[in-house]
Amino acid sequence: MAKFATYYFGWLYNDLRFGCEKAIHQGQLSLTDRAAIYLIFPDTGLLASHLDSLRYMQSKGYAPVVVSNHPLSPADRAELQAHAHLVIERHNFGYDFGGYRDGVLALADRLPSLNYLAIFNDSAWFPVTPEADWLREAERKGLDYVGAASHFAFPVTAPEAFRSVDWTYSHKHPFFHYTSFALLIGADILQSRDFLAFWKRFPMSDIKRLVIRRGEAGLTQWVLRHGYTHGETSDLAGLAERIRALPAADLREILARMPMNFGETFLQQTAQGLCADPNASAEDMANLILTSAQRQGVSYALGPVMIERFGFSFLKKSPLWLSAESSRQMLDFVNRLQGDLGAHIRAEAILAAQRAPGEAAAQPSRAAS
């Protein structure tokens, strides 16, 4: 019954129940032909990395609309206003997509005049290195809808069948979607009345898996149904070829540093065995890496690898609290990051790791993406 009610009336419940709690504050930046919605959950206060992300958006000509799913202190609000076109504070109903909706609706009158609308959230650090420039990468694709990565693009291989992993990329899975921690939407979509209608009656929910299904998957499937061009900057379709081309020593290093979700005992034990075996085949190691990436998502399983080897711009935070081992691996990676960006990420990662492992349920309430 709850699923039925939220599908048809979730947006109305949100607007009637929590609309009075929403506050929109004018920022100091003028709107240009490029805007970015940046969803944050600053439960420990505004972070240096939040400001790094906002400065990056501004440097590329994007006027940020910051949406906070957590109350802001007066000082944090003022700091955000200095780096934003709008700052929106809202009750955390609907998780990330509830916040995205408020950001889109706040821009409703200006959407047709935009060339690009980017959507980000703070479940990932970005940019991770000074060289990372995802917005320009995404713009150069020349597509209507661009993600940094995708999920449900491949068959999911059983752990025990890793040697026969199938890396056939397809958009046909009903839950195929581009991950919503980084999206770029072009003018043809922004000028469509149907796009605004999608958001006005978005089936909001406080059930996290429904938000993922209706939000990330729902928006991507809307794009596909309407025939818009789409793609991703990470070229996951060709990732298997790139992984299999690496020498055995590199594959062993990747396996040793790969975080594993709770419950993936077979993958973890097999990875440990392959790493310890000097005669392990490169094919087995590559196939296990790809199987883990299928089952966990590339941006989770291969975050550091994607950044170091393939120029990925984002580092997901959640491996810090997946397990003690994945937390250690993440901290080892961030300790090697350079410059101010690296220093900010490192300081925040240490604090986040102290809240875990084994406390995933206590982490900031956002939709997984």
C-alpha cells in the first residue's frame, strides 16, 4: 500500500507536508546558460570538499544551485550563498531525487534558456585531481544525456562463475541507468515540457530502493523512451578489454586493493587466493575483477583504479564504511592524493572512517547512486 500511495501521491505528500519547511536563499552568483544542481547532506557541517566542488563548477561557467537535505548553520548558509546562485534547505524526504526535484523546480522558468544542466551529489568526492575535468568531458560527448558511469548494463555473474564473466554492454535491462552522482543534461531535454512534468509529479518515497528505481532508473528510462541521445564518459563497454590488457602484476595489485561489499565472501576469498599465488593466471585475475565490478558497480569496486588509470573524476565515499578492509584500502589510496584537493579528501576520509566500519545504516541518508 505504501508503494502504491507514494507512486501516485508522493510528490503531493512532500509538497503539502514539507513544503512549508523548504527555504530558498538567493546566492551571489548570476545564472548563466549553464546551471548545476548540487545535492549535499552536511550532517557534520559544510566541508572543504563541498567548496572545492562548487569552485570547480563555477570555473567551468556553471552557476550552482545547492540543495541541502540537512539544516544549515547561518555561517554555512552564508558561505554557500557566496558560491551559488541559489541555496535550498529542505526536509530529507525522497533522498537525493527529492532534492534534485526541488532544484529543477526552482529553475523551472529558466530551463528552456539553459544549454546545460548538471546534477551532482556529495556521495562522491570530485574533482579528485586538478587534471580531472568531467564537465568538459561530458560536454564533448555532444549527447543529450551523459552520466559518469552506468549500472545494470551487464549480466550479473555469479561469483562461482567468474571465469565465464559476460561483459556484453546493453541498455535493454529494465533497471539500466546512468548513475546520478554526476549527470549532464542538454538543451533539447531542458526545453521539453515533458522533462518538467517528470519532475513535477515525480513519485517520491522514503523507501530508498524505490527512490533508486524511480529516480536513477526512472529518469534514464524516460530519456531512452523519448529517443534522446545518451552515453557515459567512462566507456564501460570497453573496460573489459582495457583490464584484460594489463600485465599480471598490475591485475594482482588491483585485486589486492579492491573493496568488497558485505556478503561477497567468495569473491573476497578468491581474490586473496589469487593475490597470494605467484602462478595465478592473468585471465583469472581479470575475470574476477570484472565480476566484482559487475556485482558492486564500477565506481565502487574500481574507484581508485578508474581514477589512476582511466582519468575518472569521482571517488565514492561509501567504501570507507563497507568493511574494515575496504576502509583501510580507501585510506591507503587517499593518502597518495596530492595538493589541496587531496588534503581535503584525506582529512574528510579519516573522519568518515572513524564512523565505521559496520555502520552503513548510520551513514548520511541518501539514495545509493
